[in-house]
Amino acid sequence: KSGFVAIVGRPNVGKSTLLNRIVGQKIAIMSDKAQTTRNKIQGVYTTDKVQMVFIDTPGIHKPKHRLGDYMVEAAYSALKEVEVVLFMVSADQKRGKGDDMIIERLRKLQVPVYLVINKIDKIHPDELLLQIEDYQKQMDFAQVIPISATQGNNFETLMHELSEQM
Ligand code: GDP
Ligand code: MG
């Protein structure tokens, strides 16, 4: 089995951190600063059962000029060609305009979208439940998986569910 997985989400939610954990080496640039991932970085995860190619999709944000517009469109059109899209959000931040803009586009996709709630190490479980409820009101997610990209919580579950999707 093999296929592609795209990771989308606002800056700083932990996309590069997750990608680094997946490939087990630092290929994406991590930073507290927004927009440090310059290119689509592809990481490959291989086991005896499955091979998955991951795409870190930067620059999905409100376009400020025409070039930005073009780049955002290119980023979204790449999502049509993957097996799964991971929509990553941060558990310690409320859903914002940036999230809503992404959700609006994801709703129109035929591809299954997983809601990956990252940084669960930073919040109380009750708060996590409220976050999940809030996001599920916005669209139907194929899966909802809370994780901590830095600590590794639920990482194996995420990889298992993804491989089932290939
Ligand atoms: P990106 O912009 O979405 O690629 O986000 P990064 O992967 O660069 O992460 C942004 C910041 O969040 C970095 O300082 C990470 O160390 C931190 N971070 C990522 N995942 C977690 C997590 O699960 N828990 C905590 N506490 N911090 C995290
Ligand atoms: Mg990044």
C-alpha cells in the first residue's frame, strides 16, 4: 500500500514538528516564527506494510497580492491529488479566521480530511472536548485525532489510521 498525505494548518500549529517525527530526522525547518517552511517538503514514511509520502503545505493564508493568490491556489489544488488531508490545529488556540478560511476550502474536497488537534500536552482534557465539538460543527471530518507532536501522544494511532486509508 502507498499514497500521499498533505498536512495543512495555520502557521505554528506544529506541522513541521509532526513531519519531523514522521520521517525521524529534521528535514523541515522548525521555528516559532510564521512561514519558515519555504517549500513543500516531502517526507517518506516506510514500513513493511505501507509507504506514505507527506507534503507540508505552507502558505495557506489570506493572500495579500496576486502572487500570493496564485500560490494559495497552487497549494489547494495539490490537495485534490492526495489520499488524505490532515488539517492540523493547535489545542491551546481558539479556532480563528485563518482556520475558518482553510475549513471553507476543505469542505469542498472529495478527499478524506482528518482533524489533527496538536499540542494536547498544553491543555486540560475538558478543554480538548470543547475544541473537538467546536471543530466538528464546522465540517464532517473522516477522523478526529488529538496528538502531541513533541511528546508523541497518539502518534502510532495516527500512523495506523493513515495507513488504513492508503
Ligand atoms: P508549523 O508552523 O505548523 O510548521 O509549526 P512548527 O512545527 O514550526 O511548530 C511551532 C512551535 O510549536 C514550535 O516551537 C514547536 O516546538 C511547538 N510545538 C509543536 N508541536 C507541539 C506540541 O505537541 N506541544 C507543544 N507544547 N509544542 C509544540
Ligand atoms: Mg512549518
